[in-house]
Amino acid sequence: MNETNPEERGDERTAGRQGREPVFNLPGSVILAIALCVGIHLIRAYLLTPDQDLALLIRTAFIPIRYSGQYDFDLYAYTSPITYSLLHGSFTHLFVNMVWLAAFGSPLANRLGGFRFSLFWIVSAVAAAGLHYSLHSMDQAPLVGASGAIAGMMGAAARFGFIIDRSSGRAAFSGAPLPISVVLRSRTVMTFLIVWLVVNFVTGIVGFAPGVSDRIAWEAHVGGFLIGFFGIQFFDRRSDRLAA
């Protein structure tokens, strides 16, 4: 019978632990974002009265007509292009966004770090609201949801060619952002972009599914995506980043 040295067995156990990634391994900034979105929605759904919830929406959702010149600007007019991204229209809306946030936000947050990731969220959310406003400037319907910011993360992921490095034990987008000319020649990236645009357009017209009243503000998604796709290099902290 072969005997194994105790030190060798210890080395094997250590190597095994290092080689296995935990099932739940989200960066702190993504956990915080999910906690805020979920917590706010639970408060709206179970603690606020309908009148209180309406008052909250008026103050924190992005309402295009607020900027038409017919209303005085207040503090909420400046903050709602950001705060709307923490609100959601339903549990279905919330669940879908949180899944995509975990998938695309985690490798981006590990790449950028918490502060730059938060700044990226804010800029993408503002860009998404901006494009939505440019097409619906007199709309009274409130825009809510993290989708615009998450679309920015998808745009950033496309610039990395969806390549992820797990060597450090934390999944992060790898290498420098690819030149746009290279991205546009990538079959993987272009297939994703086409499918993403079609899904956004279709769900924007018919909703998530039959019987579900949520609608997708696909124009806002495009605004966020463009910021992530063309602007990721301005947020990247790596020294190996390249200009597009």
C-alpha cells in the first residue's frame, strides 16, 4: 500500500481549495447595488401606501416632461436621472435586471474596482435617461429600472470580447479594451449585439411575456450601451488599456 506524506496531502488540499471558486462570489459593489434595488422594491411593495409610493416615484423616477420647461427645477430634477436606476416596476422586472447585473456587473466591477464601477453605473444611467428623453421629451410616464446602467455593462463587455480572466480567483474582464474595428469583426460579439438589439426591440413592443404588463424602454438601453461600448476606456484603471 502506497503511503502519502502528510505535507503532500496538505499541499493537495490547499491546491484544491485554491482551484475551486465559491458559488456565491460577487464583488462588494455589485452586492451593494443588488441590495439597494431589492431593498427599495420590497419597501415600495410592502411598506408604502399607494399614495406614498406615488410620491416616491414623482421624486425619484425619471419623468421626461419634468424637463419640458413647464415645471420649476428642484433637487429631484437633478437626482432623478440617477435614482430612477434603483427603482423597478415589478418583481419580474427586478429579477431579470438583478440576474443580468450579477452576470455582467461582476466581471466589470472586479476589473474597475468599486469606485469606478459606481461612477460607470451613474454615467451609463444618465446617458440612458438622456437618450430616452431625446425621443420622449413630453412623456409623463416614469422611467425606472437598472436596465440602462446594465446595458452599459454589456457594452463594456463587448469591448473586451467577453473574455474573462479567473486566474486571480475573481472573474474579471481580461486584457485591454479591443479596438472597435476588431470588435466589429468578431462573430461572437456581433451575434450578441444583433440578438440583444432584437430582444430589446421586441420586448419594447410586446413586453416581457403575454400577461406581463412591463414594457422595456429599449431606447434607454441603447443609450447606456453606447456609453459602455465607446467609453469604457475612460473608466478602466489598467495600464494596458488601448485607445479605440
